[in-house]
Amino acid sequence: MTSGEFYNFMGHLFRWMLIIGLIDGLFFGFLGHRILKNKGYGKGENHGFLLGFFLSFFGLIICALKQNRNIPQPPPYQNDPYRYTGSPTPPPYQQPDPTITVEEELRSLQSLYDQGLINEEEYIATRKKILGI
């Protein structure tokens, strides 16, 4: 093969590769555009043709993975079980039961101390509080 034949062959090969690449790009471009149009992307936001034309099969994958805008999406955090909703409201303040006498409170405090549920310091502090000292 002479150099002239080689360059002629390369020219034909280049032209055929260009034609096949252009047909491939147009095919994948229109397909990508159609995918995004079916997913609800409008005129200014549908870049499916460019993705398909320049990236071929990978562009179609990107188009297929884009969010479908035809399906209504729930507002963010609406169904999130881990969402912080704030602390629950504290229970309303309840006045101490007026029927309990000071003697009964001191007896219950003494029984807590005898059972070992409170130590001596807590016993003395609570006793002073009950007696108003």
C-alpha cells in the first residue's frame, strides 16, 4: 500500500466514522430529549439532547436517573421519623395535694430514708424544706 492509498483509505475511514458518529449522536440525543420530556422537564431545563449527543449511552443513563417531575413529591421531612419536632410541652403545674399533712409527708420521707432510697443529706434537706426551716 502506497502512501497515497493509505491517506485515501484514512480519509474514507474518517468520513465514515464522522457520519456514524453523527448518526449515533442524533439518535441518542433525541432519545435523551424524549426521556427527559416524559419525566416532566420543560423547554428551558431539558438538556437530554446534549447529554445523549455528546455522551451517547452514558447520557441516556444520566437522563434515566434524573428525578421524575410528573410524580408529586412529598414535602421534605414530611414522613421522616427522625425529624426533630421540638420538645413535648411540659405537663401543667399541679398544686400539691392539700389533704396531705406535714406529718404524713415526714413519715413518707422517713420511710424513703429507711429503705435506703435517699441518703442522709437528701433526707435532711427535704425535711428542712417540709418544715419550712
